[in-house]
Amino acid sequence: MSQATIAPPEIKNLADLRRRLGGIPLERIWFHPAPGTATEQDVLKAEARENRLCELVDGTLVEKAMGFEESRLAVELLHQIKIYLDQNDLGICVGADGMMRIAPGLVRIPDMSFISWDRLPGRESPREPIPDLAPDLAVEVLSKGNTKAEMARKVREYLEAGAVLVWLIDPKKRTARVFSSIEKSVLVRADQALDGGAVLPGFALPLADLLDRGRRPRRG
């Protein structure tokens, strides 16, 4: 599924486009190819030729906001969930380059995703570079370039695609917001734990442990 998605008719100028994408910084909006004409092949080319991760939104390449600390936290969380999955064979995890077509013409790249075996065709990890599926758990670690409107749109899209849980982790505020529906969310503070709920039964990770692990060498 690589055909272009024409930009919605209400987008008449750059301001309209930026507003629809959540008011993100202009430098994250690619103009080659022109907005409204980009395809999944362009997403793959951006990664292969320029080593840039871009999502496909409304036929537009939107560069993923990333940072060193955000990457560290996503990797650490993936590691902790992988330890859990080694004891509970429920599915697979993918990191910040795990592209997914969560709806026709919409490619998202969560910072970390868990996908249960039941969602995977043939109960196997997909071979195609952009599989047609939605994660059970989508995790986004907020970066400086993210906006509130952008993340609200992402949460809605993940849940509408079939995600059961969405975690938005805010390293600066040392909080995480856990969404189980568009209308229902819970704020997790640093002295509380991220809970896997029905998606990862029995999994719990103190948020402070995630945020602080790796900042300093361990003693002894």
C-alpha cells in the first residue's frame, strides 16, 4: 500500500498543514516530495538514503522527533518488557524504527511497541518493512519537538486503530500518562509504577526506576 494520500481539502496553505499536523515545528515537515503526494516508499527512502525516520501523515512526510535521552528511555523500557516476555511468551516488542501502517495511508512509528501473537499474521513477526497492524501497547517518550496537539492526535489514532494501551512518558515532568481509551487516562507520577494491565499481566515498573536507570554507574 504505497499510493499517495491526497491532503484533505481544508489544507489550503502551510499554516493549515502545520495546524492539522498538531502545530509541530516546520523543520519536521518535509517538502520533498510535496505535502499530499508522499507515499510509503518515500518513508523507506528517507530511512535508507538519509538515515531519517519519518511518519506518513496526510500524504506528508513528518520527521520523527527524537533525542538522546528519549532514545535511552525507550531502549531501557524495551529491555524491561523483553525480560518480562522471556518469562511470559505473549508477543514481540519493537523499538523506535518499528514502522506500522495503522490505517490506510497512515504510518506511525512509536518509540516502543508491544504486539501480541494473536495480532500477528500466522503468529509470526512480519517480514515486510511496513506491516499492516496496530500495537497492543504503543509508547511515546516526549521530545522537545513534540506538541500537545500532535500527541493527542497520535493517541487517538493508536486507540482507533485498536491499541489497548498508550503510554506517553514525559521525562521532563517525570510523569507518564496512560490511556486506555480516548476519554480515559491516568497520570502516573515518579513514585508510582507503569502497569501492564490486561496487555502485560503482572508487569509493573516503577517510573522512577525507568527514568533514573542508566544515569549513573551502578555500585558494587
